[in-house]
Amino acid sequence: MLTLVIGVLAVLVALGVGVVTGYVWRLSLLGKKLAEAEAKASQLLQKAEEQKKLLMLEAKEEALKTKAAADAELRERRSELQRQERRLGQRDENLERRAEALERRERGLVTKEREVEALRTEVEELKLKQVTQLETLAGLSVAEAKQELLRRAEADMQHELARRYWEMEQGFQEEGEQKARRILAMAVNRLAVDVVSESTVTVLPLPNDEMKGRLIGREGRNIRAIEQATGVDLIIDDTPEAVTISCFDPVRREIARLALQRLIQDGRIHPARVEETVERATAEVDKSIWEAGEQAIFDASVQGLHPELIKLVGRLKYRSSYGQNVWKHSLEVALLAGMMAAEVGCDIKITKTGGLLHDIGKALTHEVEGLHAQIGAEVAAKHGMPDTVCRCIAEHHDNEKSSIESFIVSAADAISAARPGARKDTLEHYVKRLEALETVAKSFSGVEKTFAIQAGREVRIMVKPDVIDDVAAANLARDVVKKIQEDLVYPGQIKVVVIRETRNVEYAR
């Protein structure tokens, strides 16, 4: 037990000694570190003092440099101020000298002004004396003399102006005529087309003389059916293997020619077949009209026309004016107008379009009353043509024109019509007489179709059977004869035939 106590005490003593020893060692270690820290701190303080001294020296040097620069600048400014003061002083002296010189000049000018005023007064007195002497010698006052001089000068100027104006007008006129002749000659030379003359008859060849009898039919029923369906006059005479189709309307004549050709080729000729063939020929002619309109537009390089206008242009292919084909005439006018418009510098598109459509009213003269120029302008405006084009159409026969394009279209129309052989006056009068006959017959109510045939010696009138009976048909014939005698002038006599036909059609199925 005692040994255990002694061991415990020994352990405690050893621990105490160890603790004291460790403490003493830590104190010595901390003392060393503290000494080292103090040494480092003293070194740092020493370095800071040295840097402080260096900075103070640099600051003093910089301050000295700044002071020296400021002193130098101040000295420079002082010297500059001194130089400016010297220059200002010199300027003041110069200004004083100039002021003295100006005073001397002013005094001299005042003296000279007085002298000039005295001389002016003397000159005025002399002028008055001279004017008085001139008035006495001439017998005129100054105002009267001025008026006389102005009057003579004005008369001389008017005479000179009139002379120069006349010379310029003559020169411009000669130059204008030369240019116009050159442009017209150039256009005519560039456009060389054939003259197409229209006739009112067409001769259709037959394979043999037997075909004549088949065309006539039993008791003439076939020839009557053909004439009634087409509105033409078939002349079957002693001419071998030929039949003549006579009609002033080229469209009806062309339909009859096509229908007869097909009937002859087919060989079946009877009234029902005639009507069917005429309908097909009419459709083919309508197609040909459309193709002719498109061809004219392509050849004339005119775009943007309404389809109805294209159709009307195509219809001109079957119209004639004084024997001249209107379709070819219109195309020729468009090309001539375009070339002249290019030379004078106006709108080529407007001029070409106006030239192509200028006679479009002739395609409607059978349907609408009025002058063809006015009809054409109204139709063109209705289908969207510009006002400039409509004026070209309306004014191509007027003496007064509203635009240069109208002048060119009128000139091109005159060139095309004036070429040798282009037109025949007698044919135009003949066609107008036939049109007048049909117009008179159409003016009565109940009339369905009218056909002027036999070169205008006969008018056939197809009436509506439900409106005109047999008695009314006889009265209508007499009324038409009376109106023809009153309104028209014609050679010989005109036969009026009123045809009233009733058909009943049924189909057996």
C-alpha cells in the first residue's frame, strides 16, 4: 500500500517537473520569437525612415522643378506682355497719323465739293440755255422731242421684230416641212405592203355542171334554203363549173363560201343539211375573226387590249372601205404611226394603239347608228382604253386635234388611204346603198333579218311569224317600198320580198 502511494507520488512529482520544464521551455521559445519580431520591426522602421527621407527628397526636387518652370513661364508671359504693349503703342501712333491724314483729306474734299457744286450750277445754266436754244430752233419742247424719239424708236423696233419674226417663221416652216416630208417618206419606204381591194362577189368552182342542179334542188328548195340561211345571192348561170356568191357583206359571203364548199364535198344537199353546215361555217368564221384580231395585235406589237376589242379588230378582216380591206388598212396605219411617233419623240404605244383601233367603229356600223370614229371611241373607252387612245380614234377625221398622237394617227390614215389603187370610191357608195336598204327594212317592227341581194336590186325580209301574219306581211312590203322611195336614191327598181316561214319540229325517239 505504501509502495503504491509512493509510486503515485513519484508519478505526480514527475508530471509536475515535466509541466514546469515544458513551461520554462515555451517561455524561452516565446522570448526568442519576441526578440526576432522586435528585430524585424526595428528593421522595418529603419527601412520606412529611409523611404521617408527618399520621398521627402524627391518631393523637394519636384517642388523645385515646378517652381523653376512656373518662374520661367511667368518670365515668358511678362516678356510677351511687354512685346504686346510695344505693338499697341506703335498701333496707336499709326492710328493717330492716319487720323491726321484723314482730316487733311476731308478738308480737301470739302473744298473740292464746293468747287464741283459751283461747276454743276454753271453746267446746269449752260444746259438750260442750250435746251432753250434747241427748243427755239426745233419748235418742239423737251417732252415733245422725247415722245417723238420714242415713237420713232418704237416703230423701228416693231418693224425689226416683225421682220425677224417673219424670217424665223419662214425658217421654222421650211424646216418643219422638210422634216415632215422626210418622216413621211421614211415611213412609207419602210412599210411596203400590198394593196388589197375587196369585191362584193366570190366565184366558187364546182367539180362538174351536175352540181348546179343539186345546189338548186327540187323546185329550188336548196338554193332558197342557202340564200335564206346566209343572206347571200347565189348566181347560177351558164358559166361552166362555177357558181357566183354575191353579197356586199364580206362576213356573210365568207360564211356562204365555206358552207357551199362543205356541202359540195359532202354531196348531201338538202335544207336541214344546209342549216347545219351554215352553223358550222359561222363558228369557223368566228374563230377566224378571233385569230385575225390576235394576229393584228401581234404584228402591231400592241398589248393589253380587252378581248372584245380583239374580236372587233378581227371583224375588220371582213370589212372594206372604198374597196380597201379595213383590217390590213388598220394594221398599216398602226405601223406607220409607230414609226412616225418614234421619229418625233411622242408616245409610241399610244400612237400604235390608236392607229390599230382608229377604224374599229366600222365593225359596228351595221349594228350602231352614228359616225364610225365616234362609235369606235365610245367602244374603246367602254373597254378600258386610255383617254389619249380614245381621242386618237375620235379625232382621226377632225380638222382640230388635241394631241400630237392624234395628228400622227390622222396622217398615217391619210397615207394608207392615199396610195395608188388603195381605194375605190364607187365601191364604197355601192356598199353604203346596200347597207341603207337593209337599215330601212330593219326599222320596222317584227323584222328578224334583212338581206340586200342582186347587187341591191332585191331586198329579202325575214319576219317573225308569231308577230307578223300574212296580212301584216303584205302591208309590211308596201310600207318598206314606200320608205325606200322616200328616203333613198337608187337606179332602176328594187324588189322587196317579205318571207314569213313557220316551222314545227318534233323528234321521234
